[in-house]
Amino acid sequence: MISEEQQELVSAVRGLLAKRDARAGIRQAMDTDLGYDPQLWAQLCEQVGVAALAIPEEYGGFGAGLPESLLVVGELGRTLADVPMFGSAVLGAQAVLLSGDSEACERLLPGIAEGSRTLAVCWAGAAGWDEFGVAADGETLQGTAHYVLDGTIADTLIVITDSGLFEVDPSATGVERRRMAAMDPSRALSEITFTSTAARRLGTGDPAPIVDRLRQIAWAALAAEQVGAAEYCLEATVEYTKSRVQFGRVIGSFQALKHRMADMYVLAESAKSTALTAAIALAEESPSAAEDVWVARRQCTEAFSTIAAETIQLHGGIAITWEHDAHLYFKRAHGDGQLFGTPKRPVAHS
């Protein structure tokens, strides 16, 4: 269960998204250079303070915590709104914090907290997140990062390599950014190539535990988003079956469809529980965090994929038309299944 304050946060974000009709706006936004509605993002930051939630107070944030940020990610998942919350305010901000570089935190995080600066984490190689796309020779970067969230619009790039984390100005010599064609048109992904690019090292610690922690945060955030999207798919399906008439009856009255929607509900609720457990375990640095995140990643991916597919089936032919939202959720479900790699079960330590 979430607290009363967290519920108020969820209500505020959901109310603003409804007022802005964010779901209807994604079709217009996906064809723009930004890929999202900048006015919506500005209102979320100014009126609710979503970008500041998990940033410590000394760096201009609220210091609320990771679970609060992931509740916002879940609400955005309900509408598929691709504002820079996931890629920048969660992954980007957490990468900077994990680096332990206090100077970079003081310089970068206040802008993230107020929504005026956007970060993009450059990580994956062509084969995915089990390899680094970019290599470092001293403080010079070479290579291509793939599947970058907020990559083409970010003000600052955070590059992860096997030798550490680096900060790069996107306008620096040798940086080339391009948007990728993706199966999910509602999420903008990009490739960023670095050719003998000068970079600033972030921190001096061992990058391995930083990468492990950041991967867990990415999976937990993705699980939260999947839960929000799955819940909306279920709600939309139930509503549709109450109005669609076949053989003189609304189709929601047929027992077979009731059973299918009941199964969807069980999947959504179990996914919600695992996602919340993972978020809390990460925030509290619980010994079970790695296992909890693995469970959430697996469960939420399966739940969202299944529920999105059932949404298509129970909406019938209209669900595969461009005008209907169901196919967008179906594509998001399949894209999410690959994002940040496929987790392997963590090895238990006695």
C-alpha cells in the first residue's frame, strides 16, 4: 500500500495528465523533434515538482525518494506520455548521484529538479545493455550508444563505459545524434556516436557497482511504467465491453469474457505489488533488492504483454486501426520487453 501523501501525488499527476488530455496528445507529439509536449512537462515540473522528487534537497530537489518518482513514471505509463521523466529525471539524475561527483551534482541536478535541464544516459551497444557502446581512452570517447532515451533533445549526455562515467556536452566536437526508427512510435529512441570526443570524468569509483545499481533502477522504473499502462488497458477494455453490443447483449455480460478480464485483473494487481516491492527495496537498499527487481521485471513484462494482447482481442477489429490507442499500448508492451535487456536471476549469497 502507498501512503496518503503518495496517493495525493498520484492524484495530482493523474489529474494534470487528464486536464492536458495527455493520451490524445501523444500522436501529435511523436511526430515532433522533441517527441513530447513541452507544456505538459513544464506543468508537471512547476505545479507538481515531479523532476525534483528523488533529488536531494542540497541539490535543489525535494528529497522524497525513488518510490515517489516511480509512482509518477507509472502514471505517465497510463498515457504513454514520453516526457523526460524516465530517461532524465530518474535514470540521468540517479547516474549523476551514483557517480559520487559532488561538483557535477551541484552543477547539473538543480536544473534537472526544476525541469530546465535534460540528461540522457548513453549506455547500450548494438547488441543491447550487456555491453557498452562507447569506450574511453583516458578522457576521450569513441563508439556509438544505442537505444538512448531523450538522446536527441538532452542538454547533457551521461556516458557509461567499462572504465567509468563521463559527462559530454552534445555540441562537443565528434558528437552525432540521430533518432532511430522504433517499433513503438510513442517512445523516442536515438543513437549517439562519439568520434574522438573530449569528455569529463564523473567520480573516481569502481563503475561496476554503479552500473549494477543503475540497471536495477532502470528495471524498477520500467516495471512501474508497465503497471500503469497495463492498468489503463484493463480499464479501457472493461469500459468497452460495457458498451459494445453483440447478439442483443453487451459483450461484457458473456461469461467467457468476464473470465478473461478477471485474469487480466489478477495479472495487473500482482504486477503492481511486485513493482512497488522492488521500488521500496531499492530505496531502502534491502538485501533482497536484486531479487525483488528481477521478479518485478519478469512479472510486469509478462503482465503488460498479456494484458495488451487481450486488449486487442477484446476490442476486436477497431483495436488494430491507427485511430485507436490499443495498438500503441501493444507496441509499447513489446518495446518494453526488450528495453534495458533481459534480466538474469541474481545468484543467492549465503
